[in-house]
Amino acid sequence: MEFLRAASVDEALAAARDGAAFVAGGTNLVPDVLFGRKKIARAVDISRLDELRFIEEADGKIRIGALASVTDLLESELIRTAASPLYESALEFAGPLVRNRASVAGNLMDASPAADLAPPLLVQDAVVELASAEGERALPLSEFFLDYRKTAVRPEELMKAIVIEPLGQEGRCAYYKLQLRRAMAIAVVGVAVVLRMKGSVCAEAAISLGAVAAVPYRAQAAEACLCGKEIGVAEIEAAAEAAEDSARPIDDVRASAAYRKKMCGVLVRRLLKKALGMPQPVAV
Amino acid sequence: MSTRVVGQPHPIIDAVEKVSGATIFINDLELPGALTGLALRSPHPHARILNLDTSAAERLAGVAVVLSKNNTPNAPFGINHKDEAAFCREKARYVGDEVAAVAAADEETAREALSLIRVDYEVLPTVADPFAAQEPNAPLVHDSVTGNIANEFHIKRGEIDEAFDAADAAFADEFHTHLAHQAYIEPTGCAAQWHPGGKISVWGCLQSVFLIRTFMLGPAMGMSPDDFRVTQTKPGGAFGGKLDVKAALMAAMLSRAAEKPVRFMMSLEEDLIAMRPRMPVHISLESAWKRDGTLAGKRVRIVAENGAYSSLSPAIMSSIALRTDNLYKTPAAEIQGKLVYTNIIPSGQMRGFGNVQATYAWESHLDNVADSLGLDPAELRLKNYTEKGDVSLHGWKIASCAVADATRYVVEEMDWKAKRARGGKGRGVGLASCIHVSGNKGFSVELGPDDTDPSSGVVRVDEEGKVEIWSGESDLGQGATSVMAYIASEVMGIPVERFRVPPTDTGYMPFGMGAFASRITLIGGNAVKLAAEDARRNLLDAAAEFMEIPADELEIVEGEVRAKALPERKMSVGEVVRRAGSVIEGNGKWLAGGDVLDKEKYGNPSTTYSFSTHGAEVEVDMETGVVTILGICCGHDPGRVINRLGAEGQVEGGAVQGMSFAMMEGLAPLEGHLRGKNFHDYLIATSMDAPPIEHDFFESMDPYGPYGAKGLAEVAINPITAAICNAIYHATGGARIRTLPVSPERVLEAIEEARK
């Protein structure tokens, strides 16, 4: 394997002209290579490109640099207040050592169906900024994941930032990761919801699910049950049912497909109620 | 008895060495010129080896030797059944089975050599299910073993049929446990050095340096056990898994063939797929009761999963079958066990030696019974516990017992009565108890020199007044060497800091059976105590001559020999040794009590028995099945605490390890392939998962124990699984976990079943 350390974004892009694996925290890539899951011809180390490590407000949006670490998310007041599902997912992300190294971009590029940061980024309409020697483009996260561990990012492209819509005053949200232990665990199901309320009417609804299909995704049928409506128990039930119907999980060592599917309904129902401050039969 | 050292909290004697990184573990051991040894393992659960061609690997530059069935004799070995060989002969029987091994100049060359070995397999149908394995037309794991039955037994004791006929009520349950690994942090490794003349030195983290020579190395290599000098390296974790360590055999065979030192270090994945994890069992229980909650009799049927090879599995099954009968006054019992070969990793011993599984099943069943009889589960237990002086149905003699005190403590500490009154709303409490041996005579016959389950110790005092203890009993991380140092320090009046207990070494140390069956504190501790008393006597005799004061008028205080009447007349211990002109030594040997069981498994297998009761409080999410353990509370009867810090470590470690087993662990075999073969998919509890743990000790002052002490290692883990499952049952209003581990999914299924 050829290993290059880039001193600038341009250098990284030039080195990747014919395709490369970019290495940031290495928390996915190193074990993948070590255990033979990935064969890499050229690795380009971008971990020292400090210009890609930031979390900022720009044009009314939140821009997260590709190299921002999961710990950076936790230490950001902006993320905590204006992207709280992302903040909560960062709390449940692996353990402190991994959080210190793992980058936000790396979690997305790994394209695991269970990528912890994907559901909360999806519900805040994330758009990723991609650059290559040929130029730059913006790609909505909802079009980013193509299939199991497959993204729309071209081999020569580098992710520079992720842009999300802040929650704002009208944003109501909730997040939950169902896992088999309290740290260093892959999600059995990950759910994030954001409801943008205009008075008592839901102007926009975003519901995303992780670990229940080949890719993390927005449950649009479930969202449609809520959009433009005053949300009551019937709407929530319909959304929960639609979310459950939308799931296409697999059986694996962590849980059965049937359980995961069922949990999509349970958790969407619960998180919608939680987001709206409605009473719950059982606390999350 | 008032004590100066015993019962106090001390750091483990090599704590500083360990935490400062100075300890030499096996992977740190450097042998000049050592080759790297690696094994080629079967990728198939069951396959006939049609052809095995190692010639290309042998020709590779840097390869010293390639071993396989082609160039090693067929020398089967095994503790109960001689069903295993160093390398697969006609068949590979599990994924991980050793097909060949290489020794090469470095790891890269060794890996390349493995890739050059050509094996033509005929893949055979996998025997994965222990029930299907018994069907008449099932494929056979070992062609000569019909029905795939490795062992079976059927025992009736007492008037069992009458007990059920006359009972006011009878209840039945079934439970299933899973394949879980010891999950020690240090991967297994061994090094070996062949010496001209034919002797071989072996190093490794081994629970019994003496016995591995007799049950594995000697027979498998056609050599005498005395041809091996086995030295323990400091333990990086074992929990039962480092008793039969095939890496020792691999290293020794490669070293002999190459006539060079060989280091054979396994990867974590190899450890997970090819060591000897905790045996999965399927337990059917029936029990008969009087209306007032008096146990009248029980029937137990066990199907135990042996895996591909037997090792200690027959003894583990026996332990599962009989042990819980001795915790309660059981008038009659009928016990049937079947041990079944499968094409899954051979199962084996892990902390509890089957008692974790047995206690989970029986203690879960007891709460079902209590519920059906309308009795409090704690009261039901207190009504039926065995007591000091009892001889159990199976012949166990209870020399000391404080299990009732432990239970009363848990009940009080957990605010049991108030919390039991509020079950069924997602929050609940449960408890469970256990009995465990302190040594087991059966092992002495199967593995040891004779039926005495012996241990010996040597205590040596040098000219600086420092003391070295030689014991044949291994420290596997449980703190055994510290226990020995504290016992000897107490006896000899010499401060603990002056003691050193080197790792076991068959080259110069006296014989010991090793670390298993919670035997070391009782048996090894008694041997060291006798040796320390002998050394003290010898010191005082020598000092008497130099000080011209009769020995019986002298005492040793703070490392000084003093005249009892005139404390200012004193000599340091080191000075006594200097004057004597040589090391002053003491020797001790202790033989365990109890009997070898008869053919019907009747008898008293251990000198004495330890007890514990664990309680758990849980919160259950009734919609997802997610369980949060809010707290654990445990009471233990270890006879007497020798080292309070060490004992607390055992208790807290046991509770967390047991909770981890109960809640999340599992190698998760699927058609013979393990799915939990790294610490990413094989989950063990993290510090985030560990709940607050309250505990206390109830010292029954055992008449046979050194200062009254018995074993603690295994009673610390056995009951927690059932305590958690009973708390879930209480919290959910009747969700009974019958299959482990307690995944959210299983809890949800159990909740739904309970609602029906």
C-alpha cells in the first residue's frame, strides 16, 4: 500500500486524482485493512489538514468540517443547542478514545447502515461538500448512500464539509440508539426525528432510520403522515406504522429483522411523542 | 482469632510491577533465535481431509519446519476421552481445528508458509444441534461414537417417584445457556525451547504448569511429563480458559522438530474460535413441593454441548447436574445427563465450571415456584437452605455455611420487602444463591498424581530478611500469590512487603495441582501456612541458639525475633539467617479432605463449600425489552477474608463478569461458524455497563480453611445471572428468560409470552 501525507487540500486532491482512500481518524479504515476487509492501493493521510477541522455558523446554516471529530461535536455549543440529535448521537458514539479520533466525514464515508451520525444528519437536511481536482459539488446526504457500504462519492473526491439546517425555534427533536451495551456498540436501530412546527401544525417532518436497511434513510412515508397536519395520536400511530413498513432490516448477530422492524414503529412513536412533549407510557 | 495481616485490605503484591508496565507477559518473553510458530486452522466445521500437501511451504526460504498429520504420530490425548490429537488426522471437526503448524524465521514468512499449505477437504454435513445430533441418522463427529454421545448418566437418589406422587405441587421448566468465552484480555501464547538431550522448556500463562505435562504434553508428544520444565508467565487473564492450552503443545512440538526455540502467539480471533469456552447446556427441571414451600424432590435432565473434543466436559456436565441439589435440603433427586459431540468449538471450563449454568436454571425455576406457591422467593430459599453439619443428598458434608446470613443481608440492603410489593411496572428486584466447592477430588484422580488433591509449599528466608514462597499453585490474576504472602506474613510475623511469590515453575517448585475449582486459598493456602509455620519454627530454633533463650520464649514481630519477656533483646530475621549461614526454609504439604465420588457420583468431593447470594434491581423498557441494571447487591461466605481488597475485587469482578455473560456475551454459532469472533461482535460489559455494587462478607470461619478461609472466585459469579433474570421476572410481571443471553429481543418475547 502506498501511503502519502497531504500538506494541503490541493495536495490531497492531486494525490487522489486516480482514486485513493483518504485517512483521517483511521478508526474504520485501519481495522478494515488489518482484517483484510479492504484492499487499498493508495492511502492519502489528510489528518493534518486543520483547515478541514471546524464547526461554524455560515449563512444561517451549520457547517461541520470533514475532519471535525466526534469529540468536537460534543464540545460544540452550536451542535448541542442547534443540532441536539447529532449531539446525542455523538454521546452514544463508540467510546472516548474512538470519539477523539473518528471524524464526522469518516463515519459517513464508511457507509455502514448503522453509521451513528447518519440519522441525525439526515433529519437536519445535511448536504455534503465534495471536492476533486476537477472542482466542487454539493450532494444532499439523502442521495449520498447508494447501497450497502456504497456511496455516490467518486474515488477522486474528498469530502470537505457537511452543512446542516439548524433546529431553530420551531424545531422539535429526539434521538435514540438502541444498542446491546452502553458503549462501543453498533446500533441495533438508530432513530432521529425533527419536527418543524408552525403553531400547532407540523410544517416539516423529518424521520430517519439507521441499521434497518442497506443504508440509513429518511422514512418519507412516515414523514408524509405528519406534514401539514396537527399531530395527534392518530397521526403518530400512522407515522410509526409507516416507519415500520419502510424498514428492510436483516437478521444478524445483534438482532433479528423482525425485532428491528418492530422497534422502528415503537421508537418512532416514542420519539415523536417525546419531541412534542406528549406523555409516554414508558420513559426512553 | 485476632490477626495482624489476614482480613486487612492490601494491594496485590505485584500491583506496582503490573501497573507500571514492568511485568513480563508471555508476549514480552524474548528467546534468542526464536522462530515464529503459527497454526493452519480448519475453515470448515466438519470436513474430511483428502489430501494435505505441505511441500511448497517446506521449500519456502526461512521455514524451519511444517508439522501436520503427515509427519507426526497419531497420539491421541484427552482428560476423559482420548479424542483429540495435536493435528487433525482423517477429519477436521470444528472451525479452528489445527490442521498444520509452521515455524519460520519471522511472522511474515510463517504466514506465507501457511498460505502455501494445500489442503483438499471433502466438506461433510455439520453437526450443529445437540438434539439433532442424537438422531439415528445424524452424521457422526467421531466415527466410532454412535449417537454422538460423549457421556451419559442416570442417577436416582432417595424416594424420587414417591416424592412426586405425594407432593402438593410440582412444576417444570426448561432453560438454555449459550456459548460464551472467558474473554481474558491477554491472547493465549506459549514459548518452548528444545534442549539438546531431549528436554523441553515451556512458558506461558497457564493455570496448571504441573498438570499440562501429564494430560497433554507428555501423551501427545510421546514423552515423559518429567521431560518438560513448564514455567508460568505472569497472567494476563484466564478465568478457567488457560487450563488446557493447546498452544503449549504447538510450541513444544515445533521446537522439538526445529530444534530451536519457538514462540507460538495466538491472535484474539484464534483465541475466540479455538480455545475452550463455557459449555452451553439445555436443562429441563421438575420439582415437587409441599404446600408450605418445602422442597420434596427434583428431576433434572441435561443435554450438554461438548463440541468437537471432550477435555473436561464430562466433569462440567456432572457439576451442572448435581451441584444445586446440595444448596437446599433435597430429599430425593433423579438426574440424567447427556454430553453430545457437535462440530462446534470444544466447550470447556470457565469460572463456575458449569455452576453458572446450573445456578441460572435452578434459581430461575425457584422464583417460578415461589410465584406459583404464592411465597416470597427469599423466604422460600431461607426455608430450604442447607446448614452447617448437614450431609446432602449426594453426600456433601457442609462444614461451614452462612448462606442464610448472606440472603438476609441482601434482603435488608435492597429494601426487598418494599420493592417486592411494587413489581410488574417495569422495575423489579430478584435474588439467587449458590454453593461451590473449594477444590474437587475428582480432578485429583483424573489429572493429578493420586486421590489426595495435594498442594505443597516452600518458604525461604534469606539473609536480608526477605521471604520467598514457592507454591505449585498458579496465580491466574485472582490474587493467589498475595493470599499466600498474607498467610505466611501472618504466621511468621514478617511484614508483607518483604514477601515475593514467583510464578510457578516445575523446574524447582514443589507440586501443586493448579488454579481451578476455587481450590487455591483453601488447599494452597493451607500448604503455605504449614510451610510458614515450619520456617518460623526453624527461625526460632536458630535464634534460640544465638540469643541463648529457649525458642518457646521467643516471638517474631515486624521481622524481628524478640524475647517475649524482654522485647529489647532482639535479632532481625535476616541476622538470624546470616548467623545460621544459609537460607532458612520451611516445608509444608496439605492434602484435601473429602472423597472421590463413587460410580453413582455419591460422596463428598470437596473439603468444604462456599456460598453466596446475589441480588439485582432492574428497570425494563416494556416496549423495547431493553434492561437497565440499576444495582447489584451481594453477600458472600468465603469462610474468612484473607485480603479484603483482593476479595472485594473478586466479588465486584465476578458480578460484572456474570452480568456481562447474562446480558450480552456470546460466540453465537451459526451452522458451526462463530459470529462473535472479535471484540467488536463479541460484546463484554464496559465500565459504562457496570452498575453500583454493594456487598459484604459473612465469615463462617471454616474449620479446615487457613484462618477459616474457603474459595471465593466462583461463588462470586454463579448466582448473578439468575438474580438478574428473577428481577426481570418481577419487573415485568412474569417475563421469564429461558434462553441466554438476555437480549432486548428475548425480553420482549418473554413479556409477550407472559401476557398470553
